[in-house]
Amino acid sequence: MDLELRHLRIVRAVADAGSVSKAANLLGLAQPALTAQLKRIERVLGGSLFERDRRGARPTLLGELVLERARVLLPAAKELQDEALRFASTPSVRYRIGATNGPVLGGLVDRLAAERPVTTHTSWSEHELTTMADLGRLDYVLIGACGDSGAPTGSLEWETISVDPVFVLLGAGHRLSEEKELELGDLAGEQWSVTPGDGCFADCFAMACARAGFTPGTIYETDVSTCAHLAQVGRAVVLCQATHQPAAGLVKVPLSGAPLRWRQLLGRHPTAPDPAWVLAQAKAAHADAVRRSPIYQDWLVRNPGFGTAP
């Protein structure tokens, strides 16, 4: 006989009740049947689990060991069963989305999750995400790319959600933080901070600086929160998407003429569910992000030929 979960339930019942007879009543079994079952369990486990006398049943050292494990395993098994039942009762189709850092993912997940379950995977590497989608582990990939770069190669089908200008984040105490708009050349001599990526943005930034007549200083490549901190303390200027919502102590300032642009792309696996509807939700999520950014809206009024649509 192999040890089963029902055997652990019997051991726990005897320990909780304090006697075999009380446990039998609780389990709805005859006492002789429960006693025989307990003896079989003890043979499987190699020794007595309880010391039994007229005062009841008390766990032996072996019994304490088994009870310790049972109190972990039984709740875990119940949780697994409940989770499996919940999973079985949800719709069979779900959206699996991978994304790099950007303003669209949160709104897109919110919209999709109202209809079906959504799972997400984030990475700074678009190559990692597109590989996962090529292998069928993701349905959709949401990435950003330089405004003039092409879509990644591979089996995915790509759509452009938007094309946005790149703005800068400055600390609230920066000498230029009160400007309504800046020339990129106004920032010559500054240090910079950017989030990592495996596209061509670093080269595009260097070329834009060269056209503005300078070579950028130190460029810190780091995570979003560290970028924000470096800007807040005046250590660096941060390149950001126009839809970005600045944290306290930061000011978002547009760059005149949009010398850098950022394109939001949605890639889909050929078997991805509801492609037209998901694309529409991604564009709507981007439009929501634009509406939450008065500075970007003002910039669009001053630059009506730019637009946010591809």
C-alpha cells in the first residue's frame, strides 16, 4: 500500500480528536474499521504513530513528524484542487502578452482582462519576447522602436500602434525645468540616463546629438526608477516617451522639432486570438495615455502635422 492523502487526513483526524473513537465518529466510520486502517498506515510508515491508552491517543515522535508534514501537504493539496477548479471554469482562450517598458501595457491589460484572462511577461529585450512568441509561448508582443526603424524579423505579424515624440525628464530644480520647449542643443554638456534595449535607439540618439552640434556626455543605462532618481537629484537628463507620467520632483519637457521619435508596435503570432480587436484595444489604450498627458496634448496642438497615429 502506498501512502495517500486520505491516510494523512486520518492521522490528522486522530491527532485533532485525541482518540481513535472520537475520530471515527467525526469521519463517519466504525471504530474497528478506523483502527484497522490506522494500523495499515503505521505499517507503511514503519512504526507507531500514536500511544493509545484509556486516556486517548497521543502522537509518538514519528507521529509528530508525519503530522508536521500533513499540516503542510493537506492545505497545499486543497489549494491545488481549488485552483484547478477555478482554472477549469474560466474561458479556455486567454491572452498571453509580452512587453517592454511602455505606456500601453497597463491600459491594454485592463481592457483585455474585462473580457478574458490575461497573462504578461516583461523584458527589456525585444529579441527575448519575439523569440518566445515565435515558439508559441506568447500571443502578442508589445515593443517600442525608433521612429524610422523597421519591424523585427520573424514569423510575427506587426502593426504600428502610434508614433510619438521623445521628450526629456528634468529634475524640478534644473535650470531649464520651467521652459515650455527645448532645443536638443540646449542640453549639450548634460549627462543622460536611459532604460536598456536591444534596438537602435542609442545610435539614433547619438546621431540626433551630432546634428544638434554636440556629443552626449555620460549615458547611464539603468532601470526606470533609477533613471527617475538620477533626474530628481540633478545627476542626469532622462529621455522619455511623450506619454510618460512624471513622478514627483520631475518635469517633462518637449524637444523642439521632435529630433527623436518612438514607435509603439504590436506583434502577433499567426494563431493569436482576436487580432483586430486586440489591436483596436492597444490603440485605445495609447489614446488614453495621451489624454492623461496635458503637456503632450499641448505639444500636439503646436505641432498639428505630427499626430500620434502611424
